Amino acid sequence: MEPQENGVKNSLQNREDNQSMPFLPVSDVQKMEKEKLSCRTILLILLVVLAAILALTVGLLVWHFHLRTQGRIKKVFSGSLTITNQRFSDYYEDCESTQYKELASQVSLQIKVIYSHVPVLSKYYERSSVQAFSETIDDSVIAYYLSEFSVPVSQASAVDEAMYAIEQNVGPRQGRMSPSLGRRLGNILIFNDMISGAVDARLVNSTLRRNYKFTHHSHTGEIGTIESPGFPDFPYLSNTYAEWQLRADPGHRIRLEFTALNLEKDCHNDFIRMYNSLAPTEKQVIAEKCGYHTPNEQLIYLSSGNVMLVTLVTNREKNYPGFRAKFSQVPVQIQGCGGKLTGMNGTFTSPGFPSQYPPQIRCDWDIEVPAGKHVKVKFRQFSMCEPDQSSHYCPKDYLEINNKRMCGEKPANTVHSSRTNQIKVTFFSDMSYVDQGFFAQFEAFEPNDPCPGKFQCNNEVCVNHLLKCDGYDDCGDMSDERNCVCEEFHVKCKNGFCKPKYWQCDGVNDCGDNTDEENCGHCKAGETLCRNGHCVPKYKMCDGHNDCGDGTDESNCPKSIVLTCSEYTYKCKNNKCISKQNPQCDGDEDCEDGSDETDCDCGTRPYKSSRIVGGQDSVEGEWPWQVSLHMKGQGHVCGASVISNNWLVTAAHCVQDTENFKYSQPEQWEAYLGLYTQSESSKWTVQKRIKQIISHPEYDHRTYDNDIALMKLDSAVNLNQNIWPVCLPAATHEFPAGQEVWITGWGKTREYGSLASVLQKAEVRIINDTVCNQLMNNEVTPHMICAGVLAGGVDACQGDSGGPLSSLDPDSGRLFLAGLVSWGDGCGRKNKPGVYTRVTKYRSWIREESGV
């Protein structure tokens, strides 16, 4: 451990002798002494011992029979209570002080007395221990405790009910204990505001052998650090329980920000939990985290009061690097929580957005637009999820608008309108589990024309008229695709929808009822189509045998199998090939050597998002691999993507010489990384010169085949939340037709328009190769991939060249570089998708030239 500094208390306890309850005290072991005895005495003792063994054996058999029929479990409850007649002292922060031990002993004894008056509790009670003390605003003492019971299985629910009843009876009006109890205990403690609940079973697992406990107190202006034992030099240990008790001064909150987090993907194995308490109380869990996260995800958490508990639990397998987090104290008052909002439009967010909102908070906004107009609230992002809370019934965290509660996940652009010029919005979070919250916009509208120049969906969302009956669910409730008249260029689905004929027989169920994929000459009913064109019975999928011959039938299974290497299989570094489709960086080690999970510090971003021609402004830092390439004397010319701290990838046609400009010369270029708005540098923007340009040797300027080039920066860039590499896909990575992808850039916003100022983003989808080739006059080569909206209106354009086509992997949450903006027929034209360089075809070339 590091030495103490900045007034931070730091205590380390490593107790490996208690495997049943590592954070409760254990009894001392008594030592026995041997004495020399006579032979007669020894014989007598042996007879007694034999009799005792016989009796013990019978007793054990009886006990074993009883145990089998009755069965006991260990139940541990944690909680907190306020001691209203005790003033807080600094000694109570030191668990080794006499004052701490005396008060802790008295609290434990008094809790035992409380349980003794409840038969079902006194019968199974074993012990209690105080974990910590803290203070309230009025300087009373809060005690955090653990209580352990050994309970027959049949009585478990009765014990739970009894504990709940005690909590209800130790409250503001029933908090005083009887005078008779006070006389027996001496100086009586008056308990109030009792909170308790069963401890998560994973924290009392008998396999947890190592136990660490740290305490820290933050003060104004100080920033402390906590990290898993061994971080960053060594992975965390197996079968470990560790906890960090964080305190702030009265009238402040704890702010915890993770700067590194890399744990096993499955939270049932290894996980971190934050509590709005100093004991692991289930009712006060702020969040649970596991898996891999990068600093740009802004994992920031606030407590409701001046304490927070952070716990780490690991099992015996798969140890990962662990975590590091910064903690500090902030004032209890939170800016932007409620108020009066007026005008024609404006924005408001949950406290702390896009970070997590704090527990136990309420905000009220009164919104008013000019008289004679009505007001609507549109949610750009909305995420208020909590375990065991339905999105239709919101008793925990919720947002209330028009007397209607909202919670869970809501699609982007969810709208609520008022029939007056006023609307009230209330945000509420309870004492447990927090989420990202919401980002909302309000705006005034004319009552008789809520969507000027646009189509109004049934859910009140406004969309472009051109998007009606285009085959896409642009509204989010399919209302823009209902009551459509199918034209000759449509597939008429049996469910009444109209889909572009180009989508017919492309392997994607666009209709939803498979109408567009029927009678396509593929496989018979009950068969599945392999990537190599073979058909096999569906019952053979995931049976552990390579029935397709290319591994297709085993590619989307929980367990991959080792296959003969081919163009359809993923090759591990040990030269073995596996059947799983897209195993790279998905959080599971599928290769025997784990090589599919190496070099995975890529493709993550701080913001989740929702749809450059037909695009919309991105959020700053949303696409941290996006680069703006400037030619000296011209400004922005092309886009590029960060693939490491030294290398960029762009289109080869961006670096071809013309009569007037030497685009192939590195010294002519400047790369702007972390840029959001052209001509406006922020603290995140980094300007770099180009040291080397490597254009693909087989680039064809007539057909745009092999349209890819590499750029090496003159010096390495420091990666951060706004500058981060995108993941490069393996050669076998599949981007199937119909998959949604993103194009980004500062290119022209319409075919004959001007360049964008703010970085734009647009959502399109992968177009079937055969369909695309038909639409693009058979000019699409196998080195290209198509994406777009066939109805038109959304596309890349001039100035976007070389920029990324980013694809989100739903399992890992990482974004992969599916393509580079290459060419197209105009911009955003109907039935003319964009054509992109297919990056999977160049994975080996990129590695050979750059080492990435």
C-alpha cells in the first residue's frame, strides 16, 4: 500500500482465518496443554472417550438425519440505525480506538436484546458486529452493523418477516427502548431510522478466503485514489472480498469516478458494488459493475449523504487487472435540479447527466412557453432502469410528466405534449440503484400544426415526409409504415407493410413475417442456410459437429469448436481456427490461448447514441476515433479514423496527387484529433503533423478498388476520452445485410451544399451485396461494402471520404471499423447507397504496414 497522505486514513486488514464470514470477527482458538498421566488413568480416560465417541456418533447420526430433513442456512443481515442520544466524535472513525470499541460493543449488545424479544430471531441468532460509524447533519451517530443467524430452511421467510417488522418498529415514533431494558444495559442508546436487509449471498460465500478493508476520509480540495489490490501491476486475487469505506465532511457527498475498470464479464463471478451506506445493505446499492470499461464512459457516482461503501468480490477463476477510481467530496446541493424554464425552447437533464444521477433526490421543473402555444417535451436519451422494476409500473426511480410516470429504457425522440402552454416534470430516485437518466428538450408549437412540414407519428414524434412508407420504422411505433399503398417496386408483405423489392431474397426478414424471404430457392422448411451455400437441418445447429462444413451451424453457439481453417473461420494466434462468428473482443476467451481477447483497448465511447446528408449533430466525444484531415491552404478535406496512438486509416483517393496539389506528401497534411466543431478547438483537440503516408499499392483510381491508405503521426498522441482507437475487425468478421451502422463526418450536408461545422452522424444499414451491385451498375467489387437508406435522404457526401463506417457489436458494446467512406452516385439519392472500403479485406495489410 502507498503511505498515508493528504489526511487520508488507510487501514489494511488481511484476515484469512475466517472463511464463513470474512468481514465478521472470529473467536480466539484456545490452546490445550498435555500432562503426563498413569496407565490406569489413561485406560479409564480411553474408556470414557470411547463411550463419548459412541454417544457422539449416535448424536451425529440423529443430527445428520435432522439436518437432512430440516436443513440450515446462514442468513446475514446488514443495516444501519441512528443513535439519537449520542454525539459523534472523531474517535468513532478509528476502529482501534477505545471509544469506538465501547460504543460498538454497546450497540451489538442492544441489538441482541432487540432480537431476544422476537422468538423466531432469538432462537437462531448467533452474533452481531458494528462495521463503522458516521455522523448525521445534526451530529447524531449512525451505526452500520451486520447480524448473523443460523436458520432452518423452513424458517427463512419467517426470519425475513421478523427482521422487516423490527425495522418498521424502530422508527421516528417507536424508536425508544423500554426503561427496563435501559436499566439492564446501563447507559441506554435510543435507536431511530433503522434500515436492514439480507446481505447478498455472494458476499458471504464460504470460498472467500481473503479479506481487505480500507477507510478514507476526503476533505475539500482533496482527491484520493482507491484501487483493487495489486492494480495495475498484478491482477486481483482469487476468492477475495475487499471493501473501501469512503467518508466526506458533513453537508457533502462522496463523488466516485472510475478511471479504469477491467473485471470478468459475468457479474455472478467478479463484481464491484457501490452502497449508499458503510455496510453492504441491499436496499442501498447504488450500482453493480463488472466487465471492461474505458475512462471515456464517465462512470461517475454520487452518494446521497457523506458516506459510500465500495466492495469488490472475486471468485476462484479468471483474474483480471481490476480497477482504479478517484474519490472526492462535493457539496450536497446539486446544480440544475429543477426550477422554472421559460421561452420558446430549451433543454434540461437529470442531475449529473451523462453521468449517473445520485440516489435519494427529487427535482421539479415548471416549464412555460408563450401564451397561445402548446409545449412538448422530447427525450433525446432516457435510461432509468432498476432491477425488478417494470417499465409499466414505476414505484422506484421515475420521471413524471402529465401525471404519467416513466422509467426503464425509452427510444430516442420519445415525446410528451401538453394541451396548454405549461407542463410540470418531476424526477425522483430512491435510495438504491441509479442510472444515466435523461436528456430532454422542450419547445413551443402551434396547437393546430404540431409538426410543421413533417409527418406526425401516432406517438407525437415528427419525421420527414420522405420517410413515410420507405420500409423503415422511423417513428418507433411503425405508424409511418401503416396505410401504405405498395407500388410495383415494393414487396407486399402479408402483414400489410410495403418493403423495397431490392430487399427481397437478401437473407434478411425485413417484413417481419418472412414474406420477402419466401420462395427464394434457398433451403427447405426446417433447414438453415450455411455461408458456403449448403443447407443443413436446423436440429443440427449447435450439436458440436461441423455439419455445414464452414462452421456456420456452430458459429452462434455458447461454445465454439475447433475447425480446419478457412475463409469463414477465426484464426487464433496458435494457428487454430474456431467456429464462433465474430469472437474478437467480445469479453469471452474463445481461443485456447486467449488471443481473441488481446489488444481490445478500442471501440468504446463515453456516450450511447440514437441517426452528412439527413444526419444530425453528434455529441462531443461520441466518436473519439473520428479525425479531420486538413490540407494546408484548404482546410478540411477528408476524414480518417484513429487505430492506435501512432496510426490513422483513411481512403487512398484522399492522398492522390492532382495538377494543383500534392496530396501524397505527408508534410502537406495536418490531422485534428478530438475535434468537434471545425475552426473551434477545445481542450480535447490535438493537432498533429503527418510523418508517413502508405497508400495501398493496388489502388485503382478508376474503380476505387482497394481504396485505403495509412497515415503515421509525427509523434504518438495521448489517448483519452475524446481520442480513442476504433476496433479493427478480423478478416472473418461478419457485417450481415440489414445490420445498422453509423457514418460520421464534416462532409456536405446535401449534394450541392456546404461542409458541416459540427461533426455529423447518420444511421444507415448494410445493403446486401447482390442488391447493391444491381443498384450501382455492377461496379461494386468484393473489396467494397454498401450501406445506406434506399429511400434516400441519408448518406455520406463530399468531405466525408476516408471517414469511418462504425458498427456496434451488441455483445461487447464495442464499435468496429466496418468500412471507409469511398464513393457513391451523388449524395442521398433514392436507391443509391454509399459504397465503402471493406476493412476486413485489409486486416493483414494494415498489420504488416503499421504493426497495429
